[in-house]
Amino acid sequence: MSTRTGDFSAQNGGRNNADKRELLKILKDTQGVHNYYASLFKEEELTPQARLKLEEVLSLVKKKVSAAQNITLCQQPQGEESKETVENLKKDKAPGLDGLTAESLWALGEI
């Protein structure tokens, strides 16, 4: 394996084709998709001290999104929105850390 390939693999979680095939098996099941992404984006509990520090830092950040906009942005994407997004992905790009390319997502069939 070349150094460049090794660097790329290390940066992308070391996923190989076997890992991707296993991930595709999981993603073919709707509940599997939910569980996979829920585990990626789960919220971790903060200690009271860490929460205070976080609130202090966040109080210094100028808000760019209104409360109403935030409600809209936090809603689950609907079927058509998800479908359009996947259909518009560039062919050889992986939109997330999981390393799945648009072609892999298209191979799943109906979204």
C-alpha cells in the first residue's frame, strides 16, 4: 500500500471494501439505517462543569439562525427531500464519514 493510500485510508476510518459491503447490508434494512446513523450522532452527557463552559462559549457566538429557522432545520428530512439529495450527489463522492459513495447509495434502490 502506498503512503498516499495509507494516509487516505487512515483519514477515512480505514474502511476497506469488506467493511463497505457489510455496511451496505446494514443499510438495506430501514431500521439498520436508523440505528447506524443514530449511533454516529448520539448525544453524549456532559458533566455540569463542561456544560457551564460550553454555555459560556456559546454565549459569545453570534446567532445566525433564528429560533423559527432552527425548528425547520431540525426537522427530519422527508422522503422526497432525501431522494433528491441522493440523486444529486456527485458520482464518485462520499457525502459522509462512513465512506459510502453516491454510487453505493444509488445501489440500495428505492430511497
